Amino acid sequence: MRVSMPQGEEGTPISLVGMVYAPEIGRVANQFSSITYTASKLSLREFEAARMITAHINGCQLCQNWRSATDLPLYLKGLGHDASHSVADHGAVPDDAFYAAVADWRVADIFSPRERIALEMAERMGTEPKAIAGDEDFWVRAHAVFTDAEIVDLAYCIACWMGLGRMTHVLGLDGLCSLPTARAPVAA
């Protein structure tokens, strides 16, 4: 832990640190995170592919163990949000093989063309943003399977996970937070 944990307050370590040490920013960060999960129009598999590769890049253990289909509804309910409208409702639920294949996505044969673009975009935004910005071949491939609105949706989601996941990991908060279910964590 890189900062002192606020005492006598209720909430998750991530929200507590934000709300105590930087309340205005913490409030908006919480809203950005929540809206990413409730307003994205991506399929659950596309969303989870991009989220998981970002979690691997960031090193955030909480993010790597999170499963939106099972953890998100409980998390939203715990925040008092309507859990009936979220990305968890957008199509097929990824299985364990899906999550295991994310780290080696380039050679795995279980991802659709859209999921592959989501994986590549997330990976490259996290590791080589200058290169992807100017890679015309990538953008031709991305536009072949995604609309402009979907590309922007995906970019915002990745930006949220990059920033907040890295902050969580760098401050050591990912080791303090627990998932909202009794499900055992998945090994990284």
C-alpha cells in the first residue's frame, strides 16, 4: 500500500482513497467506472476481451480476477444502482477458456474478428499508443467490423481501465479489494 488507508469510513479501498484524498476526482472516477459498465454497447465478450488484456498490462490483480457477468450485477446492486441494465446482459458469457486465452490471444482460435480487434486495440493503447494512432492498416481492419460509435465506446472503456486499473495497482489497492462474490480468485 502506497498511501495510508482512511480509517472510520465505509466503502471499498479504491473508493475510500479517492473520496478522502481527492473527493472531486474520486467521485468522477467512480462515475466513469460505473458508466463504462452500464452504458457500453459492446458485446460482453468484446468488452471482457479488451478489459482482460488491459488488466494483464496494468498488473491489477483485482481486475484480472473480475468477471463482469457474475461480479458486476452484485457490485452495482451494492452501490444502489439498477443492475438490470449493464454490459453483463450483452450476449454470450465468456467461459474459463476465454479468460485463459486472453494472454495468448494472437494464437488462440476462440476469438471472433471483433474480439480480436478489441484485444489488439486494448493491447496497443496500453503499450504503443503512438504506433496504433498512425497504423492505417489497423484502422481499416477496425472499421471493417466496428462502427465509429463502437470504436469510440471501446476507446472510452479501455481508457477507463487503463487509468483506473493502473492507479489501483500502483497504489497497492488491488490487493486490498475483494470481489463482490464468494467466487475463488482466478490465478494470474
